[in-house]
Amino acid sequence: MSYPIARPRRLRTSPAMRRLVAETRLNPAELVLPMFVKEGLTEPRPVPSLPDVMQHSRDSLRKAAAEAVRAGVGGLMLFGVPEKRDATGTGGIDPGGILNVAIRDVIREVGDSTVVMSDLCLDEFTSHGHCGVLDAKGDVDNDATLARYAEMAVAQAAAGVHVLGPSGMMDGQVGVVRKALDSAGYTDRSILAYAVKYASAFFGPFRDAVESQLDGDRRTYQQDPANLHESLREVELDIAEGADMVMVKPGLPYLDVISAIASTVNVPVAAYQVSGEYAMVEAAAANGWIDRERAIMESLTSLRRAGAQIILSYWATEAALKLREQY
Ligand code: PBG
């Protein structure tokens, strides 16, 4: 008898064999495309630190949304970049504010053919760039911010959005948003809670994309990258407050967190492959240091394998098209 008897390599002998035994498969329906729309633009404008990602005009946003839907993506996540900002982020609440206008545009364009989501946070709309309003000392005022989120949620729901994504990491934000939506009659709108959001260096290019005015950091509200148990607590609270889905963000550096959460909760778990994760692969690929397509698919597969059922990725449209070719 020859040795060894057990030869795991037998299941890796051909592409067909590997396809047969693959434990993780990606599906376009699980991918969500984050998109930026900037007030006042007539042409889309590239974001230098995010190659191929645009600050869209209202027009180009509609076209890119339709293209993503044709590729089969499961959802779109919209971010607005206003022309003017103020201390309390009025532009996020105003029905004529760019994000609310864009929600209406995209809903008109794609209807119910995909799930339209919106970022529910003040940072794009505040002159100081924080996710909430400030108190007299200049600290982010949790409870005063909640009142603004409630108004913002109702404005987004009125614009027709299907899913709201509270991303500001204020305590109690999910409960306040749920209550505001229900009181206004929007019991059918879902909440994708950014339950676990770390104070991460990997958000850098996003801040270019939204022209963030932030000076300083978000460490008094976003989580410390050192902590795992704290993320389980955040998830528990958000589900108790009415979160329909929970998200972990960033993705790749936090696979252990995704895995721990996916094994404990009974709601869909999403992961956000953030701007810095995208930029690293694009930059390395542009230098010829990495195989771009393989790195994209490998990183998406890893997020899925860790337990993310939904993945937000700036590559969503491209990956969806590639997956459709494969199957
Ligand atoms: C806050 C928000 C941020 C991101 C998504 N929502 C930035 C932040 O918290 O500073 C980051 C997304 C990315 O890096 O791709 N509205």
C-alpha cells in the first residue's frame, strides 16, 4: 500500500473538480455597490484615491445605477456630497438635499428591481465633518444627534429608500430611527445597522470621495480596532433596537469579527469592503505588483467565507459581471 492514503490534492486536480467541491460561492445578488453623488456636478468626476470610482452627477448616477442593476447586483448604497455644509448637517434632512434628491432619482430609475439603500449619517453634511452635532465643548453630542437622525430617516423614507444605513455609531441610533420610521408610517423600511464600525485608517480614500471636512478623528464614537467583545455587544444592542441586518466595517482586517457575529446572530450579516481595501489592491495592481482580478475575487470570497452574507464593495458591478460569465 502506498503512502499517504489520504490525499487532499485529489480534490484539486482540475478546474471542474475544484468547482465541484468549492465551499463558498459568490453571487451577484449578495453584492451591494456604494455610490457617490455630488450636488451641482454636470459631469462625473473621478476620485483620485479610488481609481474608476466617481463622484456622480445626478445624471451619471442614474446611468451607473441602471448598469449595476443590469449586472445583477443585490443593492446600491447611496452617499451624498453637498455643495454647502453647516454645523447641524441641514442638507441631510432637507428634502431638496442632494442625498434625498438622489434617492428619488434612483428609485425612479430602478424601481424595485434592486434594493436602494442610503447612508444615514451627518458627516457628509456638517461643516466640521463629524457624524453628529457638537456640544458647547466641541464634543459630539449623542442625544442631540439622535434627534437629527430621526428627521433624516423620515426624509430618506419619504424619498422612497428601501433600506436605511445608520453609520454614525451614536448610542441608541437604531432604536430612534426605527421609532421615527414607524411613527411616520414607514414600518416597511428596513434598517441595515452599521453595528460594528471601527475607527479605521482604511476609510481614508472615502473621505476624499465625500470631501470630508473632518479635522481629527472619530475615536470617541467608532470602535477601537483592538476590541472584539465590544462588537458583540454593539450587535446585540442594535438587534434589540430593531436592526433588520447588521454590518461589520471594514471587511478584510476584521474577518474574525465577521465570523464571530455570523455565528451568533439570526439576522443577515453584511461586510463593507471599504475604500482603503479597494485602493490598496488598485494601487498594487497599477504597479504590476498584484494580479488585480484574482485579488478582487479572493478578497470577496474571503469575506463571504468568514460569514458575510452581503458584501458592500466598490467592485460590485465588475465582480457581478465576472461572476455571471463564470456560471
Ligand atoms: C460615514 C461613513 C464612512 C464610510 C461609510 N460611511 C466614513 C467614516 O466613518 O469616516 C467609509 C466607507 C469607506 O471607507 O469606503 N458616513
